[in-house]
Amino acid sequence: MEHRETLLQYFEWYLPADGGHWRRAAADAPRLAALGFTGVWLPPAYKGHQGQADVGYGVYDLYDLGEFDQKGTVPTKYGYREEYLSAIRALQENGVQVYGDIVLNHRMGADESEEVYAQKSAWDDRNRDTSAPAPITAWTKFTFPGRGGKYSNFQWDWTCFDGVDWDSKHRASAVYQFEGKEWDHQVDGEKGNYDYLMGADLDMSAPQVIEELDRWGKWYLETTGIDGFRLDAVKHIRFTFFTHWLQKLRRESGRPLPAIGEYWKDDLGSLTYYLDQCGQVMRLFDVPLHHRFHHLSSAGGGMDLRSLFQGTLAETRPDQAVTFVDNHDTQPGQALQSWVSGWCKPLAYACILLRQEGVPCVFYGDLYGIPHDGIPPVAELPKLLLARKFCAWGQQTDYLDDPDTIGWVRRGEDAAMAVVLTDGPGGSKRMCTGAGMAGEIFVDLLGNRKERIQIPENGVADFPVSGGSVAVWIPERMAQRIAEAVSAL
């Protein structure tokens, strides 16, 4: 049986800031392995500028994994350094790889300010200056007094950055580019040049910056024993930076170190261009597919399902696509809110878990719910995960030929699977499971349909689906096996 990946994003935005998440991850490791997860993406583990309230993307000190009294706390939102390392070991001991969340685009919460000459860049066109250089007070000096030089004595000052968005001298907000600096080229072309995102923006052309990031990467890898990386905000960072960074770490460690980049853009051409520019050293999250799911969930049955996968990485570069339904940025109340409605979640998860294209990444908020917003877990997820583990194997035959109802068949060695979904009133799909399934009784794993379908000699049968739902037809014996596995969780 072929080995395939199934990933889990193990956090959502509104987790309690109780310092207990690393302990929860360690305790959860056996269950995650039983569900078929081969990799877990943990949240940023280093100290953020909001201390224990920081989700991790407002990076203050990359070397502080919950060890030093900085920003009013020793632990991060998720716990202490040793608990983080213990969680990694627990997951790995259960056969689950761990992906660290790497945030290198910016720094926030500097220890001291500096007077710097800077000019304003237009918010919507960073290539256009809207003022002459003038002195501003920028928070750009990071001395890390709480760490006292342990692990690294490197201190950051304004020469390490291209610009900021706050002038403390005049208490004014704008995009300020430091005099003598240029926004990094080879970044996304939105806003003319999308190098600047937030905080103090790292100058990825400064040799001292590259050297320090290389040192930190080696330290982090050796300290944590992490298996791979989730790379934040890659469209804002010089496209060839991670080519250098990842290849250096892989060469020096002798390890494959798989990486997944977050290039947030609903444009296939931009994603494939980035993959080629960076030398295909990583996979990318399939943002266009997420947006197809969001459209499906809000179109009131008006989406042409034949187009569901068109213009996506899963269709065009399946080996480089990490497919997902939602994440911490798309959940309600967050910056990229584009939440897939509850009725549509089982359909979307069937599309990423039960098809052969891409590596699926399940969202913590869908597996465990989001209490902050009263959102329950997706009840079907454990069954869909186990269906992927036990049944979604072998050749895939698509029946993507109807605007309202589509389906596909997977043919493994000892079982087949027929999936049919609709955003309309319901119907059926005539599909071939293969003559090897002749005589088998197929049932809908999700229980939306109660029929028992006996496969005829030619392997062709009509597989029904109820309105606005998905049916996952598998041999009854496999459904019983999955039911037993679910009850054992």
C-alpha cells in the first residue's frame, strides 16, 4: 500500500492563552496518528510582542521558545520551551512529522527606538514616494535584554530593515521607507511592490540579516529536531531567499526538510511563477481551491461544479499543492475571512481527503470546533479521515460532467470508493467501481443515504446523493471497520 501524507494545522486563532497547548498536542499524539495524520503543523513557537496573548505572528525574539522573561511572560501563548520540545518528541514517537511555523518577514515590539531618515511610500503603490526624506522615530532596535545574549548575541537595528509603518516622533502611521534602502525586488506585484506587510520589515538584501537568519535556522533545527517547515508570508519576501535558506539547511543537516509556503493569492499564475522562481524548493497552499470552496458554500446552488477544480494548484501542479478548506486567517473575524459554511464542509473535505491530487491539510477549528464563535466540529471529519486512510487508494476516475452533481471513483487493491456530491436538490451518478467489486454491498459511510447497493458483474451502479451533501459509498465491510476505528478513538 502506498504511503501518503495527511497534515493537520494544530491551532486556530482563538485558542485559550493558558500556556497549555503544547501539553495538549503531546497528549493528542496517539489519537492523531490513529486518524491517519502523517504531519502536524504547530503554531509559531517563539515570543511575540504581545507576550502570552500573541498568536505568534508578531515576532519579537526567534530564540525565545518560552524560556526567558520577555514581554511580561516566560511562556508563550502555548507553553514553555521544554513543553514545546516534548510535544515534538511525542508526535514523532507516534510516527507523526512536525512542521514548525517560520515567520521571517518582520519583527515587532522593539526594545528601543532610533531616529532614522525615511520617506513615505504610497499605500497602494509602494514604488511611488509621497514625501521627501525626513527624520522619524522608528522602533527598530532589538537588544533582547531578557535573553542576555544566550544562543545569539546579534542585535537588530534600523540597518537590518527596509521600513516601518509607525513614526513615534509624530505619532503617525504610514509606510515609511528608510533613506538609502529599497523595497526588496522579486516580491509580489500587488500594491506595486508588496515587500512591506507589517512591523519592521526585514531587509533581505542585507548580508548581516541573511547570516543571522542562517544561524537561527541551524540553531532552531538542531534545538527542536523539527521535520519540516510552514513558511509564512512568502509573497512578501524576496522570492529566492527561501531557495538559499532551505537548500543550506538541507545540505548541512542531510535531511529532506519538506516545506510549505503561504503565498496568499487567488491567482494560479502567481503561485506557479513563485514555485518556478524559488526553484520548486517547497509546496504551496492551494489558495485558489480554498476560494472555490468558499464560493461553493455561498453561491446558493449556483456554482457550476464542473469548474470546481479549474484554475487550482491541485489541478495544475498536484505534486506541489497543499489543499485545505480553512485556516486561522480565513476563520470568522480574521484578516482573510472567507469561511466555508458548515453545510459545505463535508463536501470540501471529501474533495481534499478522498482525491489523489495534492496533500490535504485539515484545520484544527474544523476537527475540534471554535468555541469563541460557537462553531462545532465538523462531525464527519473522523470518518472522512479514516476513509482516506483505509479506502482512498489506487486509480481515480472522475465524473466531473454535470453542473450540479459530480463524483469520482477510487479503485484500490481490496476495495473501491465512489464519492458523489451536489450543491443542488440531489440525484445520482452512474459510475464504475470495477468488476472486482462485483457482488459487494456498498453503503454510504456518512449515513446520508440508507440504501445498500449491490455492485453488478460489470461494476457499474447508480450512486445516489441527497441535496446539498456528499455521499461516500464504500464496501459495507470497510464501513464497519471505520465505525470500529471511530469508536476506539
